[in-house]
Amino acid sequence: GFLEDGILVQDVSRTRRRYLGSWTFPWDVMAVLPTELLCLLPGVPRVPGVPAARANRCLRVPRLFEAFDRCETRTGWPNVFRVAKLTLYLLLGIHWHGCLYFALSTHLGLGVDPWVCPSFTRLLRRYLHSFYFSTLVLATVGDTPTPQREEEFLFLTAGFLLAVLGFATITGSISTVIVNLSAADAAFYPDAGPVRRYLRARGVGGRLAGRVVRWHQHLRAQRKLPAEREVLQHLPRGLQAEVAASVHLAALRRVGLFRSWEHGVLRQLVLRLRPQVFGPGEFVCRRGEVGREMYFIREGRLAVVAEDCVTQLAVLGEGLYFGEISLINIKGNTAGNRRTANILSIGYSDLFCLGKEDLAEVLAEFPCARAAMEAKGRELLLRMGHLNTGAEAAALAAEAEAEWRLQGLEVALEGLQTRAARLLAQLEASALRMALRVQRLEGRLHLQQQRPDRAVGT
């Protein structure tokens, strides 16, 4: 296929027409011509003439590199492909060097000295000896027979220089693969090294440093990705929603609040959520703190503990949510925007975090969700004794009175609008009558001016 406006076209007829009209078609035709048949002509040497006759095969090299580039950008294992490609280049280089060594040995005479290729009867044995000799040279082992002639000295020196260059290239390629692997890990998982060095420089270590290390190990072992926003930030917003929904939508539907919500609404909501992972014994929120976000439990268990931070009052599991009481305005809430409970992570807990501003936008768009959250929050406040029913009743009465006054103002405003419309209609009618009267007076004045002119003419 070929790309048209960034879309892969795989229609056979269109691909054929495009290929036949491109410059690669005659290039490929020249590369596959059976030029080795020229060796069958009389007077052409048989064996020595074949390699030169097949030189047109080298015209395939650009197409080979293009195929390698496409495979490397489309495969799911690019580093493995790079290593395999490097190994292929290495074997091919040894093969070509062995062919040159055998050609030089044939020119000097097979078996004339210990350096050249022996005159084995089997062709496979000659090839294996040449390949082994080239491997020793290009691997810079140096355990090769001592050259006897000038051609042998020059060939061996050129081989060692080529080996040094090839060794540097291979080392650089392998180091690039290793760096790419490290960069891929760093793009998804934070590095624990800077935190440990910071703690060590500040004289803090031991148990706290161990908790930091175990938290990073848990992220890698369970494939938790805390930096999802940074990974997806370069994608368009619609594509970000698709990717995030495909990853988190199943977990989001397990939350009781979102089970009845539409798919499109959840796709927009999932962009506002931030994944967070808490370790064992870590407080998600403490009583009395200012609440700035609420949490949805994706995986793990959390305990609601008393003031002694030991006694468990309740256990929250997968699909539940908490922290919304300090964010939404529940009438009669004596705690205000402060946290009303201590939430402790029992093990490693994977949570979704929703900020206060994002929650306000969501609740403004979906009043049913707001009503459900307020009902649950009022029940919890009653249970904990943080709901002032008198203040709630007063707030409801004040709200009802404000609503009644607002309705009265709306009725009065509608009446004023009606009167204003009536006055405007009367004003327009009066202006029309005035214009007609002026027009009639102007007509009379014009007739009176014409009568004296006629009398003078007579």
C-alpha cells in the first residue's frame, strides 16, 4: 500500500498504477535481471565471472533499508528488531570479508602457505575456513597465521582497521538500545534514586527510605502508571479521551455513582481523573484537613480509623468513593470544607482523584449525581453528629424564601416587560399618526403655494 492524506491505501489496482509510474519500478527491474546468465556465453569464465555478473543485486540495498525502517517503526519489539538487524549486519560483514579472503587466496594459490585458504576438496569446507578466518580477524582476536606476502600483510591490516571501526559501531548501537530501554522505563515509572539521595543527604533514611523503595517497586511490579497525563499530553483531546476510556472505563463503571451514566459522559469525566497509588499505612486524608479533592477506589481497601489511628470504624472497598463532603455545600454541615474522617490505606490502594473545580463542573452538568452525593453526605454527617438540623432547616427556609422572592421578582419583571412592550407599541402608533399628519399638512401647504402662481400667470 501507500499513504494518501496520511491514510494507508491498500487497493491493488491503485497500488499497481502508482508503483508502475514511480522511479522505483525500473530500479527494481534492473535489480532482478538474471545477469548471471551472461556467464553461459562462450569465452566468459565460469566461477570468477558470477560475482561480478550479480552486482546488479546491490541495487536492492535502498529498498532493504526502507523495509528495515518500516519494520522498526511498526513492530511491537523495536529493540529486539534492532539487535537482530545488527546481528544480520555482523554476519553479512563476516561473509563478505570471507569471500574477499577466499578470492585473494585463489589469486595467490590455495595452500601455498599457512596464511591462505587450504586446498580442500569440498567447497563447504573452504567456505567454513574462510568464514572462521574472517571471524578471527574482525573479532580482533589476532590468533591468525602470520602473513608471508605483501598482499597478505595489507589485507590483514585493512581487516584489523575495519574490525576496530565495526566494533565501535556495534558498541554504540548496543548502548543506544540499552539507553532506549531505560528511557522507556523512565517515561512511565518515576525513578527512586533522586528521592533516596535526597533522604540520604538530609540525614533521613531507614524505614522511610524503605517505604519509598517499596512504593516504586510496587509501581513497576503491578504496572501502575502514575504519570498518565504526561504520557498522553501530546495527543488531541478526543484521542486522549479514547485512550483513557479504553484503559479506565471498565474500572470507572464499577463505581456505584457512575453505573447509570452514559458512555460519552464517562469519556469526558475520565480525562479529569488522576490515578494515585497509596502504600500500606499511608493516610489518604486526615480529619480536620482542608478538602481539595475526592477519591474513587479502583483497587485495594481503605480503613476509616478513629483518632487513635488504630481502631477501624469501617472498611471501604472497590467501587466506593469518599471525600465529597468537604467539597460540596451540604446545608447544616458544621465541619465546613474540612475533612470529617481519617482514611488509612490498608495495603496498596489504587485510587482515582477528582479535584474540587472538576467536581464542581461535573455536578453542575449532572444534577442527579449532585443529589446522590448530597444524600450520602447528609447520611454520613448525621451518623457522625456533624449535621445541625436546625441550621439545615433554617438554610432550607431561607432558600425557599429566596426562591419565593425570586419568583416574585420574575413575575414583576414579566409585568414590567409587558407594560414596556405596550408603551413601546403606543409610542410607535403615535409616531406613525404624527408622521401621517405632518404629511397631510405639507400637502396642503404645497397646494396653497400653487394657487397664487396660477393667478399671476392668468
